[in-house]
Amino acid sequence: MAAFGSLFMPEMTISYSDGESWSATEIVPSDKLTLHPGAHVLHYSSTCFEGLKAFRHADGSVKIFRMDKNIDRFAQSSHLLGLPEIDKAQTQEMIETIVRRFISEVPEPPGSMYIRPTHVGTEPAIGKAAVPSITSCQYILLSPVGDYFAGGDKALRLLVDDHAMRCPPHMGMIKSGGNYAAAMGPILKAKAEVQADQVLFCPSGDVQETGAANFLLIDGNTIVTKALDESFLHGVTRDSILTLARDMGMDVQERELSVEELFERAAKPGCEAALSGTAAVLAPVGTLIYNGEEFNVGNGGIGETTLKLRSALNDIQWGKAEDRHGWLTHM
């Protein structure tokens, strides 16, 4: 199987906005997108995207997981970037149309069809650094993906950075490529210098998120994670995991978490940490690197509760457990 997200279906759906209305949905080749070299997105990063998945169930049916939640966040990101407001109903129709077109290509579990809605500013104007793009286009890419843990499940190494932040605070809850670009330098440096897999950004000691995922600390029956605000991404997987944890009777605490408390709890036997996101669902964290020293989270391995929560969510996605929260949309 090709690297995650590097294989695409040959067609995508696309629609254009003139700032007042959206054009009818078209199905076009996915390897071509015509943009003027002066397009706003290429100079001022007026872009946002989403990541969600379609899953094949044992009866052959295909279901999309939490499409409404992702579309709501897509609309929020577009609004906060000053892009033309998306038509949520049309975006859903675009997603469903292209998934149905390639429904036979949706892999069996543990694979899935990754869905990438994207919205970009298209106005050819290089003098609008502080003005939003009037025109835009949105398109939906599909990428069949295999088992994220096919190479083996391993506990990740995180560099704890209590100075840098992933992105400007007012941009945190926008799923924009610019935020990922902003985090790239610190991540590459951490990989080269201390062989870290990711950076846990904790500006002024406030534990927030990594460059590409939300952070959860699991201490016995308690989960601690930062309360929602505009400084970090409101992950759909994060929300799903916390919902399932509450269903299991766990004490979910969405609040401020300091670096000091993180290390106090992480040192306890049985403590776990994990990163939540669409690709991996929950990836275990085994090592924290801070001020040149390495510290185990619990026993430094893969935690039982992390695996239990990941399995609980996977079972709903794959149709092995009841969808009690109405998260699946039938294709």
C-alpha cells in the first residue's frame, strides 16, 4: 500500500464561488486544478480543509463517519479565513456524490476511504495581503488508505516545548495548511536533534496540542485534555473519544493542563498519553523529552486504556458495535 494519503481516485467533485453563489457540482479529473499564478491562496494562504473517512461494513455497505461535524468545522474555517461561505448542503452532496462514484474502491477494514474537502481562495490579486479572496473553489478528493498501524503499533516520542506555539492563538481552531506549515520547522528540528516523532506545544506551560493531533492524558479512570478555545484545533476524533470515555464511566476533564502537572501525572505507574486524529484515531505516547532529558509516560509502552478507546471507536466505524450517537451516514 502506498504511503498514507498519496494514492488518489482519478476524479473529484468541484464547485466555484463568485462570492455570491456556488456553481453546480462537477466531476472532473483529480490530477488537474487550474489556478492563476496570482491566486490569493498561493500568496496569502487562504485555504482550509477537512479529513474524514468512509468505512466498509461486513454486509458490504459503506458509511461515512461524522460528516456533519466535519462540514460544520469546514464552514467555520472558511468563515474565519474570510472565504466565501460554503453551502453545507452542497458540500455534503459533493462528498456523497464522489464517494458513491468510487464506492467499490472503499477498502475493507482496517482500511478506509479518506475524504479531503478543500476550499481555496482563487481571486488573482497579489495586492490583497490584508483583504480576503472574493472568489474561491471547493473540491473533494478521495484517497484509499490501509491500516495506519500496518508497520507496527509503537509508543511515540514527544518533545515538550513550553515556549513555542503551533500557530497564532486566533488561528488555532481553523484547519488551515498555514498552521501545519508554521509547526513544520520545530517538528523537523525535534526529529533531527532528539529523534522525536512530534512536538507537544505548551506555550507558557499550557499543554495544548502537537503539530497534527490533539493530546490526551489518561490517568487511571481520568482523562485530562485542554478545554476548547480558539487557540487549538477542535478535533472530531477528540470529541468522539471523549464521548465514548464518558459512556464508559470515565472522568473526562476538559480544562487547563500545565507542564508541571503533566510530568507529575505521567510519572505515575499506569499513566498513559495519546494523540487523537482521523488517521490513527489514538496513537500511544511513551516518552516525553524536556530540557534534554527523557521521561517515560507510565511504563513507556502502549497503554491498555488507549487501546480500549481506539478499539471502541474503530468498532463503531467498522460496524462491529452499535452506533448509539448517530455518527454514521449510509451511502
